[in-house]
Amino acid sequence: MSVRVFHGVRAVLFDLDGTLIDSASDLGSAADGMRVRRGLPSLPLDLYRPHAGSGARGMLRVAFDITPDHVDYPALKEEFFRAYEACMTERTLPFDGVPDLLSRLVSLGLQWGVVTNKAERFSVPLARSMALFHAASVLISGDTTPHSKPHPEPLLEAARRLSLLPGQCIYVGDDERDILAGKAAGMQTVAARYGYLGAGADVSSWQADAEVSAPLELLKLL
């Protein structure tokens, strides 16, 4: 864990998948089900997990070795979305320590919220299904603004809705685009090393202001 201590923090904003919740099992199951329905052998979850942060693009790459420039990709992506909608709350859980972390933030008088690239189609019902999110002060999805991360606009919109300056917020995420977005928005950034990270990720190269290896370590930075 980094030893830096942040000052002047009024709110902590989080990425969703891979930072607050472990959704890899449901994402992988949705994609793997598509394989099985086509008569292909099932793949182990361990193959899907490192790519969970990339959503449909990552899952379909593992399941079918297909990329967004393929002619069949749009149809497969929509099929994946429907499959994920049907199972997205079956196995998804908060990472160990996340409920305690969020309770502590509230007890410290800090606001917290979510800024995710997950579309509202998924993020809103998922948040409603988990009591964890009832205390969130803001939820910004991938289609809430005209831009998604690594563009800073979703984070800037979160700060506006909280009536805070970007510099009064910390952004925590498990992907380089999270750190890029946070820096571009003028927020202090924390890399969540316990998340999905992505295949071959060099977290130190992201140059986040701090890194944590477990959710509760964030408290030591405040």
C-alpha cells in the first residue's frame, strides 16, 4: 500500500466492476453460455476473469476470439447483453472489505459514489438489487454523459452532482483508464490492485497517486 495521505477530501468515487463488486462470474457465465449453446466446450472462469473489466469486448474475445471490427460482433454483443441481464445478480458480490469501507466513509462524514463505464441498462438495476449502494450519493454510468472513461467528463459530472470541486474527490479504480480519467478531471487517484487489472497490467506505470491491495487500506490514506 502507498503511504501517501490525502487532505481536503470530501468524497470518494469508485469504479464499479473490479473495484467495488466482483462481477466476473456473472460476466463469464453469460459469455460461456453463448459458447455452450453453439456446441462449443465450456471454458474455465479463470480465463474470463482477467478480462472482466473490459465488459462485452473482453468476454467475447475470450469466448469467440472476436474483436469489435468483426462483422458479427454487433449481434454477438447484443446477445451477450441479453444473457448478462438475465444473470447479472446471481453471483456478483462486493469484494471483501467493501461494505465495511463504505460504512466507515459515511461515519467519517464523507460522501461516496460510483462512476462506471457500465451502461445504465445494467448499472441501475444492479445497484438497486444490492443494499450496498443505497447509501451512494451519486451513480454515473457509461452513457450518463456523452463520454465514457478515460474521458474525464463522467467524473466531472459526478463532482457537479455532489456540488464539489474535482480536487475534493478521490477516484479509485482497477484499470488504467480509471487513473487517466481521474487525473484528467483533476482528482486524486488510487489504483485498486485487488481488482481485475487486465492481462499484463503494469500498475506502477499508471502513476496513480496511491495504490491499495485491499479495500480497507484506503482508510489509511485519508
